[in-house]
Amino acid sequence: MTTRLRVLDDGAWISVDDHREVRVSELWRLDAPDFCGCDLADLVVENFQEVGVDGSRVEVRVYGQCIECGASGITGWLPVGRVRADEFVELDRSCVRRERRE
């Protein structure tokens, strides 16, 4: 079955099968050494740039700012959830997100 993924409202939401599922203005714990020098960045998600899928995993690239060191920019691909049994399951908001290594 096909899963429709879109960025909506000028980057404010991720839509999965025409349902708004993930929004900006959240604080994500991030393991992304290419983004900033912090061991774990506390990233304020300001804008979704892209959305995609890697197997059953839904991933995004976001523009945001680390509240610890002030670095800002666009991340690599980060997981936001999975598609299981044709339903979107969002990652626990307290998890540490890790960039996909190319």
C-alpha cells in the first residue's frame, strides 16, 4: 500500500496519508555531530524542509536551532515515526533522534 507524505503550511506540519501528524515548535533531543558540537543537541524544530521514507521509517530534514550552543541550520535525515499495518506511529517525543548515516 502507498503512504502519502507531504510537508504542509509552509513547513509547519508533516502530513501522513492526509492527516497532520508531526508539527514544528517542538524540542527534539538530537545526536547529530554534523549539526553542532554539542554531545546531544536540544533542537527547536522551526521548519520541515523535506519528508521521505526509508523502508517503513518516516524521516524528515528540518531547519532548527540548538538552544544549548545557538547553532542553526538544516539537519540530515531524522526519524519521526514508522508506518505499521498501514498506520503512522510517531516516535516517542522523549527519544534521542539520530541522523541517518549515508
